[in-house]
Amino acid sequence: MDTMALVSVAAAVSRSRSQLFPRLLLFRKRIVSGVQPTGAIHLGNYLGAIKTWIELQNSYDTLFFIVDLHAITLPYDTQQLSKATRNTAAIYLACGVDTSKASVFVQSHVRADVELMWLLSSATPIGWLNRMIQFKEKSRKAGDENVGVALLTYPVLMASDILLYQSDLVPVGEDQKQHLELTRELAERVNYLYGGRKWKKLGGRGGAIFKVPEPLIPPAGARVMSLTDGLSKMSKSAPSDQSRINLLDPKDVIANKIKRCKTDSFSGMEFDSPERPECNNLLSIYQLISGKTKEEVAQECQDMNWGTFKTLLTDALVDHLHPIQVRHEEIISDPAYLDGVLGEGATKAAAIADATLSNVYQAMGFLYR
Ligand code: TYM
């Protein structure tokens, strides 16, 4: 059984149990995830991460943050950061994150995160960071003078985001897999270096300091590709806006991007052909947006030409994104509501974070304050 199938079974069991035994809600597994408030949030972020969050929030204890501290690891515009942070929060809510089930907050509002990051840095071998693919790619593009130390230590902050909340599962797209592996290795290393009997001798409870989290990478949508090159990932930082569909793109912009996206000269539409990456990508997007199965989409589209398929895909995207855009507009125009949500989310998150941080200080032998 694949991970998502396991999660569905776990979700069903957890749902039926919590209906019978509401107190078991207290023991629900925890999920954390976040998106950087840089550039426009696109279909890759939505299909690879946010859409999965919405499905999981009914069965898990969920914390979703806007990772503003990660957004400063490359040169950025100070005039835009807080606006982009609010906008990202509004997108989470517009997409269906339900604040009666999930805590939504801004990463920098929980101070314990940066503190834990420092403690974790001392246990992170630099070789682990040097081999991160995203660091290599981003630093090559940015050039030496623009690469701050934070770009190298970014995965330690991400580990801190996750370990601070004792997360069980982390739903992310494929590109974050290596960061999740580092998080797991770091949790095990800290547990080994400072946990167990050594911690008990210092007056702690002993045992593991951190839960070792599992990545949750959706079977479809984990790697949405660019509209202009089916072999490259859809990305916020790609220079051409034509390469991505942003969640807030108006109808005519979506239609234009799909009209001009890269195609091929084969007839009919098919999944999984190595010679047709663009075709596979667009069919997968259509499948996820329409909620149909792969088989249904394969059958529906097999005899279509590109023109007919593009009209179908455009209509499906517009239908799916329009209600999100309407809700986003309502939420962003009510700053008091948004501030309330973020304030409440940060308070709940800080309570969990402070407990973990105290344990780490104690286990690492610091003088108790
Ligand atoms: P970020 O902001 O680059 O992306 C947010 C989420 O979107 C996913 N994603 C994609 N999924 C499918 N296809 C794509 N083309 C695509 N592009 C992006 C990413 O995998 C991610 O899940 N470091 C993270 C943010 C982060 C985080 C965390 C996530 C910081 N701390 C703790 C989880 C838990 C990042 O930069 O994501």
C-alpha cells in the first residue's frame, strides 16, 4: 500500500475512533507544513502541498505556518515581506484550511523556532548541509556575493520547524524530500547524543527528545512541471511567469498561459510517455484539478487534439480556482480577522514549541532558568 493509501486508512480509523471516543482527539498524530511567502503561490505549491493539507486536517492535529524566516535566505524586498506573508495566510484559508481544525501562524511569531535552530546547528555536521541539492542549485544561480550563510543553514531551520512541534508527518512536494531526510537524521542524532539515560541523569524524563517525522509525499502532484518545459519543475523563481499558473491568476491570464504552453506533435493525449513530458504534466494537472481518476482522464482525453484538451484544461482550472480567488479577496480585505487567526495560531503553536525547547535545553545540560 502506498503512503497516501495508508494515510487514508489511518484517517478513516482515526475518524471513526474519534467519533466514538472524543478524548482520543488528544492523541491524534501531528502534521506540520508551510510555504514560503516569496513570489506568487502556484499550482505546484497547491497540488504538491496545500491541497493535501486540506484532506488531512480532519484526521490529524495540524499546524500550517507561513515560513517567512526562510524567505530571507535569498535577497528579498523588505517592503513586500509582510504583505506577502498575509497574502500567503489568506491563500491557505481560501484554499480550505479550516481554523477550527488547524493552527495557522507565521513562523517568526514563534520565537522558539530560531532558538532551537541554534541548538540544532551545533549538532549538524557541515557536510550534511554542503550536499543539499537546493543549496547547490540556488547558490549557483545567485552567485557568491548574494549567498548568505542562511542559505546553507536553511535545512537546519526547516528541521527546527518540524522537530519543535514533535511532528509525525510532513506533507511536502518531491523537492523537499532531501530536507526531510536531513531532519530525520538530525532528530536521530540529537536523540542519540543527548537523549535517553544521559537526559534522565540531568533530571529529564529520558527517552527520545524528538519524534522522528516521516515525509508525506503525494503519489500525484508531488512534482508539477513547468508549462514551458515539461522536464523542469514549476517554480516561483523561474524568470518567466508563463511557466506557471499562479493561484490568483485571473481567467484570461490562465487561458493565455495554457494557450501558449509547450506542446508536442503527437496525436491524442497520453500519460507516462517518456517522449511526452508536457502531455503527461498537463493531463496530471487536469486529473488533480478535476478530481477524476487517472483512468477516467486517460479515457476521456485519449482521442483529443491539443486544442480541445487545452480548452478543457482551461475551463477546469478556472472553475477550480475561481472560488478560491473569491474567498481570498474576502479574507485579505478583513485584516482584523486575519490577524486574529494568526495570533491564535501562534499562541497554540508557542505552547507546544516552548515545551520542546525546554526539554532540549535541559537535555543539552544548560543551567535551568
Ligand atoms: P516552498 O515554499 O518552496 O514550497 C512549498 C511547498 O510546495 C511544494 N512544491 C511543489 N510541489 C509540487 N510541484 C512543484 N512544482 C512544487 N514546487 C513547490 C514544496 O515541496 C513544498 O511542500 N522549505 C520549504 C518550506 C518549509 C517547510 C518547513 C515545509 C520550511 N519549513 C517545514 C514543511 C515543513 C519550501 O521552501 O517550500
